[in-house]
Amino acid sequence: MSPALLSLRVDESLYFANARSLEDRVNDAAAAQPALRHVVLQCSAINNIDASALESLETIEHRLRDAGIALHLSEVKGPVMDRLRTTEFLRHLSGQVFLTHFQAVAALTPDVLNGTATATPTTLDREPSHA
């Protein structure tokens, strides 16, 4: 895979109790990859997002953009996309929203498909719950 891509899968809905944890994980993972140009949050397991989580996504977006890194989303469910559309978040998103995670990887790192990439992107499979 490409060192320019960081792929993170969020395995539950985003809400006040886990939003800050996502911020921390993205920041830590991005800091560990100096060649990073794209962060893709795979959102297939996110069924709901509250105001606190939306603020965290906005913070993540601003920090990444300031570092020259684009934030992208993939596999966003309809109700979550509807919620995002009621905010300014999508209008200020530095990256894109992709229908599938494969489409995101293919568009952002075509070297992965032609076999010239050398490093493996980081994947965080589970965001911890804080109940």
C-alpha cells in the first residue's frame, strides 16, 4: 500500500463518549506517517452521529488540512449523510465522499492498483466505546 494513505475504519456510531478518542487516534496515526497526504474514514458501521462527534470531525478536518492532508469519507450510510448535509461540514471537507472504500483507495493511490506501492496503510479496526 501507499505511505500517502491512512485508512481508518470506525466500527460504531460516533457520539460524545467516543468522539475525542477518534480525534486522538487520527492525530496519532497521522503523526506517525510523514508522507501522508490522504486520510480516509471508512464509515460503514456508523449508524448515527451526534453534535459532539460532528465537532470532532470538524476538528480532525481542520488539523489535517492545516498539515496539508485531505480528509475523505467512504461508505457513509444514508441517514448519516443526511445529518452531515444539514451542517457546513461537507462544504468545508478538504477531500471527497466515496461510495465504497475500494473507490477511495483506487482514486487516491492508483499506485496500489498497479503494484508499485511499498508501505502498508494503518487500519484501526475498532474505536473503543466509553459507556
